[in-house]
Amino acid sequence: MSTTTATGHELFHSLVDGVRRLVAGDRSQVDRLAALYTEHAHVVYFGAPDEPLRGREELRAHFAKVPDRFAAPRYRGFRAENIQIHDTADPEVIVAEFAYVSDGDGADPPANLRCCFVIRVRNGQILETRDYVIGAL
Amino acid sequence: MPRTPQETFHELTERVAKLVAGDVDQPRELAGLYAENTHVSFPLAPDVEPLLTREALQEHFTAVASHVAGNITILRAEQVHVHATTESDLIIAEFLYTAETSGGTITAPNVFVMRVVDGEIVESRDYSASLS
């Protein structure tokens, strides 16, 4: 068993990959995603109406709602694209710019959500993220 | 010595505060913080075209001044946290604009990903959540 801890880059890629699978209906991702965060992780959204999330249990409940929230055909092919990750002078902090997009269903517009996440990582888990996003998916 | 990226960011927010306070010199002064050919985009406002020249920046700041005139009396950048990155010319600034209006105080969270070369902003992606 490996003893190396996940880096910020690895955690970010695990996060968006898990979200992609979860939106596609893979509910086994809920526990996997929640496990990326520390027990008392804090997630704050700027620009979205969502309330802040505190702790892994709130995150698990948040992720559990995702498959229903994104069940509409316009979310087909949901994924993160144009990912640029910046390392900061603080070894715990990375900043990820990216877009959540989807292929859509040909009728309703696909998702195109621009995001900038400021993520603090400690001991291979996400301790805090400040997520700057547009309001509507 | 040219301005550092950190100094450039702080000068930007100080001058924006003066702009909002009605200082008519600021659109030109603010535009002077940017390179002649620059790229300023607003990812959270996909309908807004990027600004590509110093002249376009000056027009932008002039428009901001007329837009806020009579609405916002005082604007402050608060909770400023500038992250240096492993690229020496790239900084990421998180901050909150707090605006005093006739209807009370409103706040807008921002994160600017900004590249500054020789004291001039050559690229900036301004993630500005709407005032609420």
C-alpha cells in the first residue's frame, strides 16, 4: 500500500473526475468524493446561491443530490475542461481555473460554467476550498 | 524598478476606489497600469468581450465611472489576499469589493488571475461575482 499523500493537483483531478462520473449517474462516487475532504473541510461558494458546506458529512449529502440535480439530458457529457492549475507560494494552496461543460441534448443549452477554485490541501486531503463560479448552471 | 505584480494590484484597487469617488483623472491613470496590448477577460460574465488595448481599458473605466455615479458613493477592496505563484509574474488576488450605496452596503467577491510584466498588466482574468 502506498504511503504517499495525494498532491493538490491529484486531488483536483480526482474531484472533477468523480463529479463527471457522478453526474453521469455513478452513485458510488459519493463516498469516494467525500473522502477527498478532511473531516472538518469548509467549502464556500462565491457567485452561486449555494450555502457553504462544513464537514465531510455535509459534503457527502451535497454529492448525494448531484445525480438528481443534473439528471436533465442537457447535462450529457458533463466534464471539466480547459483546466489550468496554478501553484502558489504557499505549498498548501493551489488555484484551479476551469470550465464545467456538457454536450447537451440538442434542444436546451449545454452547461458552460466557468470556475476558479482556491483550494487548501493538507495531508493529502482538501481542507478548504473557495469556489468562484457563475450563478446558474 | 518597475512595479511588482503585488504593487500593481494594490495600485489598481486604490485607483478604482478613487474612480468611484469621482476622480476624473482615474480612467487614464488606471489604463496606464495595463500594457498597450493586453488581454483582460471576465470569465464569470461570458457575454462581456475581452479588453485588448490600453485605450479599451480607458473607455471601460470611463463607463464604470458613469455607471456608478449617483449609485455608489464609496468603494473599498477588503479581505485582500494576494497569492504569489511559482511563476514570478503571475499573482492571484482574492478580495471583496464593498460598496456604499443609497440602498445600503453591497459586496462583491472577486478573484483576479493577473500577469504583470515590467510593471504593466499584460493579462488578467477577472472572476467577479455579481454585487449582492
